[in-house]
Amino acid sequence: MTDRPELSYEAAREELVEVVRKLEAGGTTLEESLALWERGETLATTCQHWLDGARERLAKAQQADEKSN
């Protein structure tokens, strides 16, 4: 992963859980709901970047291990 998100995976995931909780609870205006949804999309993308990077690092480590054996 070349460009790292500003939030850690854990922080993004925790905030995403909170956004989902607020959306599920309701009681927000349409504008607030849209803003929460947009933030949730951004956070989900951040989490996916971290997971993709972790998969890539794991694959490289496995390849290096296979070459050394």
C-alpha cells in the first residue's frame, strides 16, 4: 500500500461502527443522514485500503518464505 490513510484501521473501523449505529438509530435529518452515509463510505474505503495492504504484505511474505524453502 503506497499511500496510507490518515486513520489507523482500528480508528476507522471504530468510527464506522459509530456511524452505522447512528444511522440505524434514526432520528436524524435527511441532511445529517446523508453526511453520515458519506462519512461511512469514506471510512469503509479506508478500512478496505488497510485490509488490501495487509493482504499484499501477507502474500509477499508467503512468496518470500516459499522461495527460501
